[in-house]
Amino acid sequence: MHLNPYGEYAVLLAASLANEPARNRTEIFARTREFGMTMDFPELPDDAERVGEVVDAWLEVVDADDPSERARILNSQMAAVAAYPRMTDHDGEGWHLHYRDDIRSMPGVISAVVCVGTALHLTARGMHRLHRCAAGEYPGDPCTAVVVDVTRNGRQRYCSVRCANRAAVRRHRERAGGRATVAATAPHGADR
């Protein structure tokens, strides 16, 4: 990964894997490429299962409501996977920083990149900029997608325009329903 290899793109990779789980190693590898990881990984038989465990552990960070608890969980995860920062020019792709040992397994690298990237994202942009879609707060709405807020104002609540629009329609109907109830109970001819 280049530029800021452990920032925004690492967190977006984790959210992508959480919101749309990859079914196999090939899909995971394609997703890492899509989000800027350029290294190759030796193939291990349990790669997909172990990447799924990495994502599940990362979701504990996403779902932690208290910033101190979120930091505690993430610090624990980073301690398990991260190592000293070091400069590298693997594969001649240009000098950049890694925050991990020379671990080469796909799950190990993804875990290190995601943990450090999440820590950088939260400390640089704010602890509130990683959460589940706010549409899931409404009864009957199944959306539990992860939202990585990279907006300028830091107020992204929904995973998509679709979820934001559905929530807006729901709020409008609730307000309109309240007015209809008031109108129906008002005496005939009363000011509305």
C-alpha cells in the first residue's frame, strides 16, 4: 500500500470485508488489491476462515460504544499483531512504512494493516467516525453495515444514500402521522 497505507484505505478494506464478506481466498486477495495492498501472500488452506476471524475481531472495535473501551480493544489487537514501524521497499514498489514484522500470511498482514489503520483513522479523524449504519436504529430495519466516516464534516450516519433516504422517509411519515392524529382529535372548526 502506498501513501498512507494504514489509514483510510485499510479501514475501508475492513469495512468492505465486514459488509460484503469474501467467500474465498481469491475474493479476499482481489479485495486487498482493490484497496491498495500490493503484496503477494503464500496460500494457506485456512486463509479465508482466518480472515473472517480478523474481521469478527475488528467488529468488536466497531461495536464498542465507549471511546475508552474501543481504544482498549484496539490496543489489545494491535499488541497481538503489530510490531515496530519500519521502512521497506518490498518488490521494488517504492519506500513506505510497515507496522508489522515480516509476517507474510494473508490473515496476519490484513490484521496488522487493519488494526493500525483503524487506530490512525480514529486518532486522526475522531473516535466517533466508525460505527454501524444509523438505519439499524429503527425497529424492523435490518441494516447493520459498518460506516467509515471519511467526510469533511464528520457527520456520516448512514452506509448509503438508500439507507439515509429510507430513514428520512420514515421520519417524515412519523411526523405526518403525528399531525394526522392531532388533526383527527381536534374539535370541528378548531384552528389547526
